[in-house]
Amino acid sequence: MEDLIMTALEEYISTKILKQPGRKIGTDEALISSGMIDSFSLVDLALFVEDKFNVRIDDAELNAQTFNNLNELAALIESRQKK
Amino acid sequence: MTTLSERLYAIQTRSPEQVAIYLQDARRPDLAITYHQLIRGGYAFSRTYLRERIMPGEVIILILQHGDDLIYSFWGAVLIGAIPSIMPFLTEKLSPEKYRSDLAALISITKPAAIVTYPEFETEIQLALKPGDSVRKVIVTNNREPESEPDLTLLAGLVRAPEDIALLQHSSGTTGLQKGVALSHRAIFNQLNAASVALALTPEDVTVSWLPLYHDMGLIAGFLMPLLSGNTLVLNSPFDWVRAPHRLLQAVSQYKGTLTWLPNFAYNFCAQKIRERHLEGVDLSSWRAVINCSEPVHWESHHAFYERFKAYGLKLEALQASYAMAENVFGVTQSDLSRPPRVEEIDREVFMTHRIACPPLDGHKVLKVMSSGRPLLNTHIRILDEFNKDVPNGKVGEIVLQSDCMLTGYYNRPDATEKALFDGWFLTGDYGYVSNGEVFVSGRKKDMIIVGGRNVYPQDLESLSYEVPGVHAGRSVAFGLFNPEAGTEDVVLIAEVNSEDEVEQQQIADKIREHVTRNSAVALRYVKVVDPKWILKTSSGKTARAANKEKFLKELENQ
């Protein structure tokens, strides 16, 4: 399940945010603290996650402490889906 | 003629209990600061500065996050006649080393007597200091004097002359931090008076802002204008807004906000990214002017914003435009608040090839451009060609201005000041034309990129890319590319590398992205690694940014 989530996230980030379709993103590669995802794109990512996986992400959670890589974001999504 | 301290003191004497600022923070309830409290909070810093023997006319750099400490330390400096200057705070994304070197550059030119910061950030500041620096003291916020009723005899800010420098205003980046715009009390009040007329400002106006205070639009329109006019300001932080843009609309609704300034991209950002669930019960009917300013204005952005929020009481004529710059304190032009800004339909081809705005010829494509309004009453505009001769209406040239609210100079930079002026006129570096007395801004003479209202110098980004192994000095180019969906420019950086190995090229591209972002806080949208000789140079060996941009666009189209 987490693999499917991560594939979808990777595709969204590489295509829509980085504009490099097909670019691979390591599951533990830093997304926010590295500057790969800037603050303007964070809301886009949250909107994508909410629509795609039907979970809520609070705006206070949009920071590197809550999730900074695909692993952490996928885990966050899965934990919300189980509720 | 008055000064900042005298005006603030007069307002607090007249209406001490009126709320000056509702300070918003996503982590806690709104904090109401009255005018009386604003003086008390500021005075605690004033006494701290006096304790450290800071003299009138000396510069104090404020390195604090958006919040009450920043507000009080600013007014505390003003009240003793010192010159405050706000520097952006270090964010988690920015590298501390780069921040330190930027700060050192700022110190070497601005020569501040003190820096104010948090105790946990003091070590960071100390690392940027060198023996023999002008900085005599790093003041930490928890070591300030307690609040008390002000002793007016201690406040040298109340006896400043109108021509004394009131504050310094920097734009960001290495280049920007080395050019502090020095503004006098007289210039600031002349600007506020002219802007008040254009905006028909009344005591009942409520300004709602999330703009950073280190930026001219945030500092003047979103801070000093409401406070020095005795109005109420609702102040949110840029960090909270970018994660939750709906907070702006909720604040307007809750506090019956009337005035807001936004960079163009924010109209798109709000229109695209706000959830229906965050708009329940929101009423925007009090909003009488939402003013588009600090980056090129686009009617499409107004249209998208209006369509998205008209069901919540937003009035069409509330969407307005202005052209502004720190060197004129803030506003240069303002659109007429009684109707939406004029949108001209001009001939696209004639405009692109001859730089003349005229009605469309038969069969030609139409370009719709939005006016930024008329010059403020105290500001005169001319449009000059490359020989500094006035051009006729409709013809594009460089916008130059003269007013009674111009900068005193770039602080400690007579060289830069002299370069920016021609015969008493300030050369804005922006291109535009005048039609029916209204100014249409069409581009820039300098290669500066504007991302989300923030000025970015391409040479700063290029220099950073040279620090990445595999990239050689003089072999990268950065430029902005307008993104209609975002309503602002995307930053593109192209670098030549010797490696033809795709994996290695990708690694270098990643490193460039990370290094440039961490050292400039500018996100690169496109990073393109190319083979040697891709980048076009001028005959004198300089990087031709416009030509490279065209080449990049052609390749993008052919993909």
C-alpha cells in the first residue's frame, strides 16, 4: 500500500513541482529542508494528497518536522486512512 | 511637518485604547495591541537601546521573526531617533553560512551600532561579526528593560528633524542587502499624504496584511501607513499565509477589513488553493480595495480572484492596482478606486516589434494590458528613450520619476545613488508607457527577476551555481519566465557541464537546485544541465540573458 502511495507522490512531485517527469526521488530524500519543495508548492502537495487519498492535512502540518521525505509523508497518509 | 515618533505619540495621546494591531499567529489567539501598548512595548526597547548607549542617527538591524518583538523593537528604535532596518530571519531552508556572509556584507556597508535578535540566535550573529566592526552590541530580546510609562525627556525621536533618516529598506539577496534605501521622515509623510488622497483613507479603514515587514509593500502599506494614520491593522505572517491562504479572507471577514495589498501571484494563489470548507460564513463585502502591487499586474489574475470570491461578497471594483518602489517610499501610481483598473486592448505584433501601444490593426492579435493607474499627486512621471529624450504617449521607454518622497540615497553608497539619478529624476529601471495619463508597466531594463513580489538578482543565483562542483564560473545563466497559472515568474537556471553522462548530469542538476535554494531562499523551477557551448554570450563575453531565455523557450516548445 505504501508503495502505491509513494509512486503517486513521486510522480506528482517530479511532474508538477520539479517539472522533470520521470525523475526518481529516493524514499528518504529530503523534500522540504533541501528546498526541493518550496513553500508555494507545499499547499499544492497538500491539496493533491487530500484529493487523491481522501485524508485531511492541517496547514500547521506543512513543514519539515511533520514530513520531510516520501517515507514520512506516505506513513502520515496511511495513518490517516486507517482512522 | 512631523516625524514618525511625534505622529505615533499624538495618536496614542488622542486614542490610547484604540487597537493599533491585531497580531495573528496560527499557533495562538489573536493579540490586540492598543496604541498605548505599542508605545509602552516600544519604550521597553528604547530604554534598552539607551542602556547600550545607542545614539540618534545610528542604525539598528532587527533580525526577528514576524511578531510583537519585531514590532516593539522597531518602534523602540524610532522613539529614540535611531534608524531601524529589518533583515529577513534565517529560515530552515537557508544555509547558515550564506546567511552569515550576507549579514557580514550588510554590516560592512550599513555600519549598524547594534543588532537585535533572540537569545538562541545570538551565537549565529556573533559568528558574522569581525573585530573592528561597527556593531557595539548584540541585544537579545529577553535582556530588554521592563515595560513602563515613557519618560518623554528620554525620547530623542520626538525632536528629530523632518529631513533626518527615519529608516532603511533593503531588498533581498547579496546584491539587495548592499543597497539600503534611506528614507527621511519628510519623504515618508509626503508619501502617506499623497497615498491617503488616492485611497480616500478614513479613520475607519482597517488594513489586513500578511506581507513581510522587510519588504517595502509590507513595511509601508501594511504597517506604517495604517499605524501613522491612526487606523487598525490586522497583521498575519507570510509563513502562515502561504500555508493557509484562507486566513487572509477570514481575517477580512472577521475584522471587516477594507484595504489589502497583494503581489500579483497572490490573486492566483488564493483563487486556486483555498478550500470551500475554509470559506464558510466568510463575508468580503467590507473590502473596498485589494491592491495589486510589487510585481507586473495581470488582469487575468484579477478575473480569477473575482470569479472565485464574488459569491462571498467581493466587489469587482475592489480589485485595484498600483506601481510602487522603495525608492519613492512606496506608491508611484494608484488606480482610481471608484472603478476597476482600465484594461487596454492593443496590437500585439506592433507592441512586440515596435514597442508602441496602439489599437489592434485588422487581423492582428490583441494583447490586453492592465493599467497601474495615475501618478500620485506628489509624483511626476516621464518616459524616456535610450537617449534620455521623452517619448510620445503609447511608446514604451524607461519610467523615471520625481517627487517630494524620494529616497535620501542608498545608505553609505553615494556611487549607487549617483548612478540611479539623472538630472534629479530617479531612473526606475522599469519599462512602461503612458496612455490617457495612466501608467502601463511592461517590463524591466535590468535583468532582475520578480518572484512572488520579491526582487531576485540573476547574477546572485548564477554565482551560487558556480560553487557546485562540475559547474564552471561564467557558464550558467538564470532568468525569470512568466507562468500564467501562478501569476508570477518561475526561475530558470541553465548550467553548462563537461559531463555527457546522464546520471551525472542529473546529480549536478540536483546539487544546483539544492545549493542555490539553500543559499538564496529562491526555489528554482527549471534546472537544465546542458553541454558546453549551449549558452549564448554577447560579443564582449557577457551572458545574454534574454537571448538564452528565447533559446530555452524554443527548446521547451519543441519538447
